Amino acid sequence: MAGTSRKKPVFANPFYVGLMVASTLFVLTALGYLVAPNVIAPGPVQQGETSRAFATWLDRHGPVILGIEFVVMLVTGVLAMATDDWFSGEPGSQPGRGEVRR
């Protein structure tokens, strides 16, 4: 069994890379959107003008950005699963017309 392991690149399917990038941006945007009200609200520590402007922009546009990122994640995830056999790297890994893969 040790001799049957295949050498496959980590990200052979380019849609996985797109999914990873979109997911990372989604998490960062969600965390920024959750923190934005704390930056906007006046507190004992004065926030910088740039931080406040970015938090206000993110508070205003955050739901739309999160929605777009979610759709991109959904599309790249479906494409990554649908094309996984194409990028597997095994010759003859795709079933022929009418053939069922087992």
C-alpha cells in the first residue's frame, strides 16, 4: 500500500484557491463588520480619523460585500466539487459516457 500513494499538488484544482481566497475575505469582512460599531462609538480611547472613516464605510456597505462574498464562495465551492475529477491528475479518472464510477 505504501507504493500506491500518488503525488498530487496541494491545490491542483484552481477553484479551491478561489474558494480559499473568497472564504478568507469573507471572514475578515465579517469580523470587521462586527467590530465597526465599537470603532464608530465614542469611547475613552480616541480612534484615528482613518479608522473611523473605514468603520463607517464598512458599516454602510458591509451587508452587500458579505452577500457578494457569500455568492462567490458558493459558486467557487460548487465549481470546485464539480471539476474535482478533471483536476485529479489520474489518467482515465473520468468515467466515459454512460459509465458509472465506483
